[in-house]
Amino acid sequence: MRFTKWDYVAFPLLAALAIGVFYGALRLVGFFGLGIIGLVIGFISVRMDLERDAASSDPRVLEEQFKARDRLSRAERADFQAGQTARLKPLFVAQVVAAGLVIFGFGFHFLL
């Protein structure tokens, strides 16, 4: 993936914004609060990952979805898998951010 000239302009601005938000959150809630925020983000992202097939706890809904996927053609199945992969990338980023906040927040809370 090649960077464009807009990427070189946007990255420093977004990095500065992210650092500012992190510093503001640290000043507002402290290390323990960052750990709690990380736990909340992690809980939500893991729950969304577990419910990517269906948000229902009814097994009949999942059964119908799996039967419908079995009837898909190869092209439709490939399109479905590509869509699932594209939807799960931001979820992975959220899980990594949550893990970082938990480690950083609780780690420094108990060290300091």
C-alpha cells in the first residue's frame, strides 16, 4: 500500500489528536480509569466478535443462517467472507487498543 500526499498530511494531525485525547483522558480519569475504559472497550469488542453471526440467543436463528449460507454459490460465499473480513478489521483494532489500555492503565496504577 502506497502513501499519498494526503496520508503524509493527515497522519501527523491524527497522531497529535490521538496523543491529545489520550493525555486528556489520563488527566481526567487517571491510570485506573484508563484500565476501566480498556475493559469496557474490550468487553464490547469481544461481544461483537462473538455475535458476528447473529445477535440472537435463539439457536433456530443461527440454524437458519447456516442453512442459508450452505445454499450460497461460490461467488456469493466469497463476497460474504470478504465482507466479514472487512467488518472484523476495525474490531481487531479495538481489541488491541483495549488490551493496551488495560495493560497500561492497570500496570501503572499498581506500579505508582
